[in-house]
Amino acid sequence: MYLAKVRGTVVATQKDRNLVGFKLLVTQRLDVVGEYIGKPDVSVDTVGAGVGETVIVVGGSSARYAAGNPDAPIDSTIIGIVDSTEIDN
């Protein structure tokens, strides 16, 4: 699991049948101080997240199970919306 920020939305009128009904969002991983790191991903949204929100994301086979379809071609799934974080130095 990791923290990410929702940066945008994806509209795909043609997609794999296992993705029909899923909302797709552009997410980008955050470091410990909230700065973007790495490249953006397309994530399946299972919690109703919106652009600008900080979210909890899972990847790999966990992403497919979190979306409820272990056969779907999913690498990244949003499983939570973050209200706040606290990090001790």
C-alpha cells in the first residue's frame, strides 16, 4: 500500500470488458513530505475518490482482489480516502 494523490480522470469509451463499470483515475505516489514521486498511474476507484484527494492505493494482485475481480487487468486500485496523516521524525 502507498499514499497517492488523484491528479485527474480517465475516460475510455472502449475498454476490456472486465473494466466496464469501473471509474478510472490518474494517481501519483507521494513521498513522506507529500511531494510527487515516480510516474502517474491509472487506478481503479472503489471508494468514490475525487481529483485532489490523497488516497491509499494497492497494486499487483491485491489491486485485482480489492476491485472484486481477480481476472481483471488491474494493476492499481484506490482502497481508501485519507483524512489526515501523522509522521514522527
